Amino acid sequence: MKVVDAEHAMKQLQVGPDYIRNLVELVRSQGTSADSLFAAAGLDYDPADDGGIPLDAASYSRLYGEAIKLAGDECFGFLGPGRIPYGTLGILCEYLLPAHTLGEALHRASRFFDWMQKLQHRSAELQAHVPYTVSEDVATLYFIKQSSSASSVFVTQRAIASGLSSWHNLLCWLIGQPIPLLEVQFQGRCQLDESKYRRIFKAPLSYQQAHNTCRISAATLEAPVSHSQESLEEFLRLAPYYLVGQCERDSSEYSISSKVKQLLGDDFSGKSPGIDKTAKLLSIPPRALRKGLEREGISFQALKDEARLEAAIRHLRDRGQSLEEIAAHIGYEEVAAFDRAFKKWSGLSPQQYREQIGMD
């Protein structure tokens, strides 16, 4: 894709008002006015809107970058009292690029996080960060603890969830492909808008766990790192959109993809509607539906696969359902066909998934 085409594509991708308001609130909490933030980003701002307007991906990324500079903290205080300097993400990414596989990149990231912790908490006794563990065919990726002996600051579950989502998006970019999540685990009782975060992660959420983690197929650890210094520069320019703003599609009940998934439902035992029928049900032309989904970064077929994977995972967590019954719910007459599809989507067979979550 030519640069001019990439620029055009970024202008078609929208980040909704809630994300703009969050940035405005963050800089206001730091004692800076919204006018100063928008002026620094070279954007027009009407105080009457209070950030209640969508922005294209490039403008949002620029606004987010200026908010980081004004706050003096790339994590906006989410990870404790020590500020994370602007540019830390770029240094982390450069440190990850020499890795050959995702697993190797996670080990490099672990060393980077240990180094950052030492810089922030020089006198504290810190345990080395464990990037992941593997049991059978599932890898459990560990994230920051909800509270830390190195900090008196309580890191909220919402901040953990946002950080996990951004970390997952970064890893997907690193290997150039989506990484299906089998489960997301949180310490403590649920403090989230659960339906919103289920849409973001597209996976079951569990609470009262020992750690904050994402669980993925262990085979994904062997996926090769697919980026170079050149592609990193483009990624960093638009990183706030890719890591944060892109979640707008997944969390917004008003997005086209959300409406399509509502129509698809979770029972695929009958013939599910194709794109033409779906467009008719939404009262829009099929071409407009395709374009709308393209702006949100997903195809109709990929959306159907997402919906079927999510439905399959929900059914697999029900002990009372056999694989034959679940296959029928997902639209497969034979278990073998369902087995192949689920493994393509998640990296595990249905039986392996059940074994890993303690269902068998």
C-alpha cells in the first residue's frame, strides 16, 4: 500500500467520543486545559463539545501523543507512582524486534519490565517478572499485579483490563496476525463493565484469580516476529489508535460490527444470514456494509468466525454439552469438521480446550 493510501485509510477509521473525553479528563486531572491539549495537537476544539466528537485514527494518535507529553507519563499513572517517560513504548518495541518468535519476544519483554521496575523502585525487593507458563497446549501470559509491594498505589482492575487489551494488541501487531484469547483472568471481584470487556477481549472473563493473565494457544509462541525497523516507525506514529482506539469497534454497541454480531447471534445450527441478507436486515446496501466493516478493520467473514468462536467457547464451558451437540450449535454436522474449524480459530482442538480449563 502506498503511503498516501495508508493516510487515506487512517482518515476513514474513527475513534469515538468516549475515548476523546477520556483524554480530556486525563489532562484536566494533570492541571492542563483541554484547549491546550487540542492546540498542541493542531486540532480545532469547541469547549461546548467537551471532546464529544469522533476523530480519525491519525488525529487521535496525535492527540494521544500530546496528552502523554502534557502528563509526562506514557501510562498516565496506571502502573503506579513512578512516571513512564514518553518514548518508552518505542524503546520496548525496538528491544522486541530482534526476537525470532513471539515466545522469545515475551522473554525479552520480561527483561525490559524488570529493568523498568528497578529504575522506578531502586530500594524495593522485587521478584523477576515471569512472562508466561505453558501447560499442555495452553500458554498463560502474566500481566502486572493488582497491587505491588513496590508501590502503595492500588492499580485498578479497569486499568489492568485496558493494559491487557493494549498488550494483546501489541503482540498481535508483532507477529502480524490476530491472537485468539482462550480466557482472560483477573485478580479480585469483578469491577468492570463486563459486557464491554467481553466484546473487547472476545473471550470468557474469570475473577478471583491468583494473577492477571491472558491464555492463548501454546503453538502461537512459535509464531515468527514479522516486523522491521521501517514498519515499526509507521506503527509508532499511529500506536495510540492500534493499541487503544481500535478497541472502540469492539466495545461500542453502536458500531456496525457490533450490530452485525447481534444479528448473527450465537446459534448457528440453522443457516446464518449472508452479507446481503444482513445488510437488508440493517436497512443498508451490501456495499455500504462492506465499507463500514472495512473502516472498523474487519471483514464480514472474520466477524462470523469471531462470533462462532465465542459461541463455541461458551458452549464448551458447559459441562452438560457433548462435542456432538456443540458442533451442531456452531453449524457443523460432523465433530471432525468442528474440530478443524475450532483449531483454525484458536490453535487448540475443542477437547484440548476443555482439558486446559479443567472440564475433563
